[in-house]
Amino acid sequence: MANYTVSILTDDVFNGGNLAAETADGGGLSLREALALANGNGNASDNITFAPGLAGGTLFLTNGELGISTDAITIDGDINGNDTPDITISADSALGANDADTRVLTISDSNAGTTISATLNGLVIRDGNALPSMYQAAANGGGIYVREGDAVTLTNSALLDNTATGSGGGIGGQEVSITVRHSTIAGNTASSDHGGGIYNTGHHRGDRFDRRGQPGHRWRWRWHCRLPQ
Ligand SMILES: [Ca+2]
Ligand SMILES: [Ca+2]
Ligand SMILES: [Ca+2]
Ligand SMILES: [Ca+2]
């Protein structure tokens, strides 16, 4: 198991170095650098935390969305352990800029045959914007996009003011696993009519969902979740 402590809230880029090199450049270890090291660590478990002095701060993603692409990565922003977020991640360039052209985070190992699971705790994930690309007429998952059968557990967190041109303003996924507990989902919108808050055709659990069940095939049910927030 590898532990990484993020020490700066600037969006310092990963330059292909090891932990010492990435910590030495740009004034410290950024979340982007920590994630690159964790993703490069195979499927060993990785725990990413934040230095106490960063409590209450915001990371503005000036270098595009973040990615989790290997199993068992945890990002824990609850620095003081009281089950509330202490770190905010915004896709905007500055507070209130409302200029994001990326989502906040994608979770995918690009393989529908294998499942990776990510755990997010104590984070405010906000202002993401999933836009169409040359590959997608409309993009899903403005805050968090879960792909290829993969899984996310979000606890003690908030999804705020994220937007998607497709489905799932806050979190979007298809045939994935989404678990949300003790979290606030507010102000998210989707341009399609599916899931302003959360959209998924796979499995999801949580403590405040309005769920509509539809029969899938013989052996399981598909859940189609809409949260009109
Ligand atoms: Ca670097
Ligand atoms: Ca650095
Ligand atoms: Ca806290
Ligand atoms: Ca997968």
C-alpha cells in the first residue's frame, strides 16, 4: 500500500518522475501528481490524503480533468476526521469563474471486463462541465464520470453545480456501480432529461435516492435513477 500526502493545491502537472521528483518540483505534491503515481502503481491500494494546512482550500483544475485508472485508490479530503469535507476540487479556473470546460474526475480502467473501485471521502466536487467532443455528441458525468463497469463510493462529500451536456450532471455512468452516503447533491444539471444529480443504468446505493426500477433481463434489474436537482 502506498500513501501520498498532497502538499499543494496548485494543479502541478505530472512530469513522469518518482515521488521525490514530483514532490520537489512545483513547490510540492499536487493531487494530479499523486494520482499519476497511484495509477502507475498497478492495482495495489493507494491512499491519498492532504496536508493539514490545506484544510478549507480549493484546488482549481487548470490542467483538465483528473483520472483514476487503477483499482483501490482512495482520495480522502476529510483532514480532521469529522465526516465533513475539508478540500474542494473545482473545474473552474478560479472561484466563481464559471469557465470550466472539463469534468472534475473520470474513473475508468478502459476495460469493460474488469472492475476498478475508487473511494472518495470528504471532498467537495464542483463546477465540472462535461462537454461534447469529437467522440461524443453529448458527454455524461459533469462532476464524476464512471465508465467501463467500474465503481465509485462517495462519502461525507458534496457534488455542487456540475453540468453535463448528456446525462448525470453530478455523476454519470452506464452499467457501473455508484454508492453515495452522507453527501449533498445540489445544483447539478444535465441537458438531456436524465439525471441532473446522478444517472446510471447499473447498480447504485445510497441514502437519499429516488429510484425507478425497470426490468432488465432475466437475471437482474436495471435501475434507472433520476435526481432532478
Ligand atoms: Ca511535476
Ligand atoms: Ca510537484
Ligand atoms: Ca472535516
Ligand atoms: Ca472496468
